[in-house]
Amino acid sequence: MRWLIAVAMLPLPAAGQYTLYACMVTSKGYVVGARLPPSGLFLKSDAAGWRHAGFNHPSLTALDYDPRDPSTVYVAAGNGLLRVTERGERWKILTGSDVTELLDVSLDLNAPGTIYFSHTAGIQVSRDRGETWHDASAGLRRKYTAALRVDRKRAGVLVAGAEEGIFRSEDGGRHWRLAGAAGFQTLHIEQSPHDSCYWLAATEGGGLFESTNCGVTFESNGNLGVGRNIYDIAFDPSSPNRIAVAGWGPGVAISEDRGKTWQLRNAGLPAASVWSVAFDPAAPGRIYASVHEEALYVSADYGLTWKRDGLEGSAVFRMKFVPGALHP
């Protein structure tokens, strides 16, 4: 309990004390067998442009960090779970050759040293900072799990997006039950930073599903993205009611009323095929969006206008702002 109090008392980072991490691959025009263009982990702070950090890597899909040590980032990769330190330059793989095709990673903030990741063959957990791993998907009939989040308020409470819907566990993955979106492949899940009982889940063809009871059950949020794929969800840290989603077909959609209504914000984007979105916590109004094989775009007015921001020809599968840490 003492460390929980200590974390709660930590000062928030001052404006500009964030680094944006991007998991990307430069795929436009790529021919199998050719040398891979710069791909993998890219970092950006307000003081500098984009920097390719560490190794060239073709498959990074998600990342997470512990706010007690934001200098360490955990990255889900095609060849295992990576621990990344030292300005993104030092990488260590924490899993064996038997684990591949990782899809998501989430740290349990209420159980120090506990890391979960999902992959094409289920979910695994480490309770010793990645030294040893154990299966946490025994109750899931279909193992492919694209999305995973640990409740930020309760240790061992997990919400997972699998092939047959959204599933919830209250005991660290030992047992699972269906929470909603039955029959839909779930692609991404997020918990509101303002209200721990409000969750959103993005699906393949089923649109958005929301929970207002702490992830116990999920219901359809409406027609946004139905028949299309929604890949990302971002809550604005400066407003409890503003949410952005990204998908192929919807492009970028913004809600100003906590998901009751949505407006498409694609004017100025070259296509409505968007992989990921992220709000800048240090600059209200600023939002980033990755347009497939075009570039990363940035807006200063919540998506009303856009301009290119680099990473040409890329697909950015996940972005995350990390506080008070790496400044290239």
C-alpha cells in the first residue's frame, strides 16, 4: 500500500516532459526479400524530430510502461516481449523461442513486477518482471487474443479481446467469462483515465462496445465502424468526454460527449485508413494519426485540420506518450 500512496503523490510531468513512442513499419513499396527500410521503434519529443531507436524491426505491435519507472518500456514484438531502456537503445528479449507473434502488452500497476502479454496462442503472465512466464488463458476456448488491458485500479482484473468477443478475469487469468461482443473479433481495448469504470472496445465489423460498470459487461456503442475494422481508441487526458477512434473506413472519429455521438475528422487526410491515434497530454488540441502507408499526421485542433509529421510510407500500429523519460 505504501508504494501506491507514493505513486499517487508523484508530481505530474510539466508540459513538454513526454516522449511519443511509435511502433511502426515502413511498408510502402516494400518487396519481400529486399532490405527492410527503417522500421521498429521511433521516438519524438517537443525538442526534436523523430528518431529511430535501437534495432531495425519489422513487427512491433504494442507497448506499455510502469509509471514508477517510465525509463523502461515493454514492447510486444513478433519475436517476443522486449524490455527497452536507455533512450530506446538497449533491448532485451524476455521470452523464449517458443513464444512469437505478440499482439498486446499490459502491466498490472497494483501488483509490482507483474506483466501480461497476449499473442496468437493466448495470454501469458510474469510476476517477477519477466524472469519466468506462465499461461493465463486456460479458460479461453479460442486462444488468439489481439487486445489486453489490466484494470488500473484492481490487481489481477483483466479484460481481453479474443476471437469470440470480450472476456474478463478477476483472478489474474486463471478463469475467464464472456463480458460482451459475442462472436466479434475484438481488436483493441482501453480504460478511461478519468473514470475507471468506463471502458471501450474496438471490434472487427461490430463497431464499438462500451462498459459503464467497470468492464463487467459491454454493450454496443452504436453504428460507428459497423462492417469495418476499428483499430485504436484514445481518451483525451485533458477532457473526460473527448475520445478518438481510428479505423479503416471511419478514419479518425472524435466524440465530445463520451461516446454518445461521433464526428468524422478526416478533412486533410489522404485516406480514411488509419491505424492509430494519440492525444498529446502536454498540448491540448494536438492529436496524431497514422494513415496507412502515407505518413503520421498531426492536428492542433482535434482533427479539424491536419498536416504531415514524418514517418513517410509507414504503418504505425500503436503510439503511446511516456512521461518524464526519454528525450532524444
